[in-house]
Amino acid sequence: MSEHKVTALVTGASAGLGAEFCRQLAPLCDVIIAVARRKEKLDALASELADSAEVRCLEADLGTVEGVAITMEAIRQQGPVDYLVNNAGFSTFGHFDQLPIDGQRDMVNLHIDACITLCRAAIPFMRELGSGRIINVSSLGTFFPGKGMAVYGASKAFLNYYSQALQAELAGSGIEVQALCPGFTHTEFHDSMAEDGFDRSRIPDQMWMNADAVVAASLAALGNGQVLVVPGDDNVDLARAGLQRQLDDL
């Protein structure tokens, strides 16, 4: 039997948090399966990390059935994966009744359907291995239901509940589940939202974090039994305030 290679699979790996997860996981892994739509970005990342880990670039659109199937097959053929990072995502911006429904449905498919499908593909192999780490990238916005991002926030709130319930089901298996809830982060994420009217300048500078700090907080929290991880002390305070506001509405 061949020696197991420590392997991570990261979706949305071409930029932002996904690329940063690959960078910070590289010293911990032998192999990183980097999944994204932009092959040229993946190739550049593979070159950057060549001295740290073997990066296998997988061009796939997880918003499609074919893309999910390709990624599931990578888990089967190249796994078991020790780390599964479900990071791929996007958001529209605007009132729900004024936005095309296709974009809202696409978010649900990507944030929820793709995530649970890849988890279902990876977990049996993790059970055989006796360990594994699943990180589902959620959002600080789940603690503040509000205007402009109704379906985005709702789909990410699903990941919080799902991750907590999944961790309870996997207790004693050696598999750890985390829902990472970052706040405003300096990445490409808000570019498309800006086209729809999102104004970065309205967000105070102190509320923004860099991707490396967000990922470092996520990885540092592994092993402590915490499912919901909110990077940044100020963001933790905001999340608690948001939860309290929801409780006050009861």
C-alpha cells in the first residue's frame, strides 16, 4: 500500500481566501488540489508554491453539475483529502425582488449544493483515514440579516447550521468541521458587487482584514473544538451583538 500523502482540496482557489488557504496549507501538505474556473490563475499559484507542495490544478466551475462531478472524481481518485476547504462563492447586491432570479439560484447552488455534495464525497474517505478537517467558508453577514444580500446571507447561514450539525454527527470520528465567518476582507470578492452599487468607501478602514490574517485565524482555530470561527476581535464583538439583536426579537 502506498504511503498516504497529506492532501488538501481548496475550491475558489484562484484568488482571495482560496489562494491564501493554498499558501498557508502548502507547508502542512504534500499535495494541494486547487479548484477554480481560471486555469491561468491556478497555474501561477502552482508555480508560486512549487517549492512547498505539489499543486494539482483542477479547472472546474462548481456552479455546474459537470464541475461538481469533476471535483468529486478528484476526491475519489486523488484522496483521501485531509483538508476540504469549501471556499468558492460570490454575491450579488440589491433588493431581492429587483434582481434576476438566476443569479440568486446560482448562489444557492454554489454555496449549498456544491458544498454538501463535496462534503458527502469526502467524509467516507476521511472516516477510513480516521481524521479530516472540513472548512466551510461562511460570512460575518449571517449574524446581521439585512438589505441587499438576502439570498447570500441566507445561503451562508445555512453553512453555519449545517457545519454545527455535521460536527455533532461526526463526533468521535476524528473529523473536524468549521464554519469560517470572515467580515470585510481585502479580496476580489466585492468587485462585481461594486458594479451593482456596493460602495467600499462606506466601510470604515478598521473593519477590513487582509486575507492572510483571516486564513491564519481559521487554521489556528482547528483542534480547539470551535465550529463557528469569526476572525478578528472586533468582528467577534459584532457577531455577538448581532446574535443578541436576533434574540431580542423573540
